[in-house]
Amino acid sequence: MSTPIYLPAWQRPHWQRSDEEIVLQYFVYGEFGSGRAPSQDYGSPGLPKEVSLSSHRQSDLASWDGNPLHGALGKLLERDDPQACALAKAAPQVLVLHGRFPDQPDTGYLRDTFGVLAALLDVGGMAIIDPQLLSVFSAESWRRRYLVKDGAPIRNHLLILRDDEQRPGRHWIHTRGMRAFGRPDLSLRQVPDAALDRAGLLVERLAQLQALGARLEDGQQVEVDGIAEGLTARLGGSFDDPRFNNRYVEFSWPD
């Protein structure tokens, strides 16, 4: 990139310490030479000590159960962006980044990791898979999403999904990506058709508050316009929960 954009580390003004872990994982596909990627061009001194980086030949991962290009995730990625998926499959090398952190009062760990990802795209990276967001990005699409002047909005770090409930006319709105901030994902059940826009904005607002450090406690009441009794938070899940790969806080829209 000719004029790199410095990635910010934003403060978390609502931060309350928790026992939750921050978890990052990315797969970078390409053909990389020797030497250090110039992450300082993006304001990053390099990977945090908590993040490991391992290099693999693509052929060596063919039988690995955790290969994101295989199985149900691989099929989902193929539908998400077939061109970026083809770039990943054609790449001879795969770099796997993985890290776990205690809860943090700012996002310096994210800036430093993303600075390295941006630099890797400058030295041979062709595609990035973020399994938490169920997404594959070409180098160009990743840069558009995250290399934004003054920093990409929090919404760009999240996936907000909507699925139909078994009950006709009701929907489930849920997120993925909150574990990058050491917070549970959000699950809002039984949303009626007429409340979809309002419910979507509520989930996005709660996700942003959590990304800025706020915590939702089990049994906590959340005020919602038009719902006299509000919504009650219920905590559940784990990193092994395939719907979130994270803990979650769940609400149910009243009848």
C-alpha cells in the first residue's frame, strides 16, 4: 500500500473488568518471502506476545480437521465470496494467527494484530479468513473494511445475523465477533416482524456498548422503548457452542 493508514487503538470508556477471555484467530493465505512484514507502517510494533503465528504449506493442512476451507464452514465461505475463496485455495502458504488475552481496557492488542495482517497483505497475502465472522476476504475487500481513516467502525468487526424462529412471523437476531472484545455475543429471540428494525438497532447498540467495555449481567434488565417491563439478560454458552463459538447473553422479545 503506497500510503498506509495508521490503525487506532480506541479506549473503552465503559470498561468493567471481567473474567472473560479475548480470543483472536485469523488465517492468511498467500506466498510470503522471508523477513519481517512492515507492520510499523500501520502503527503496529508487531504481534502482541499473546498471539502466535505459524506458517504452513497449504498441502500440509489438507487433512487437518480445523481447516476453515473444508466442511460446513468451507461451504459457507464458498457461498460468501467464491472469488476470495478461490484465492485462498490457490495460495501455496497459510499463516495461522491465534491469541488469547485477559480482558483489556483498550484495544491496543487489536491494533497491533490488525497492523500485522495489513502488512502481510503487502508482502504476498492474497486472502484472509476470519472464522469467527464466518467470512473470507480478498486483500482488497479486507483493506476496504478495516483500513479506514480514523479507524473502522465497531460494526465492521461484527457479524449480525437474522434467522427465522419455528414460530411463524418470529425471528432470531444474533451476533458473532464479540469474543475479539472479551464479551459474550448477543442473542435476541422471538422478534416479531413489526419490530425487526428496532430489534436490529438494539442488538447493534448493545454490541457497541460491550465493545466499549460495558458488561451485561445475568438477570439484568435492559430498557427498551415500547416494552414496559424491558428485556431480561440471560447468560449462557461457551467457546464450544457452534452457534457462537463464544458465550452469549440472550433476551426474548415479549408477546
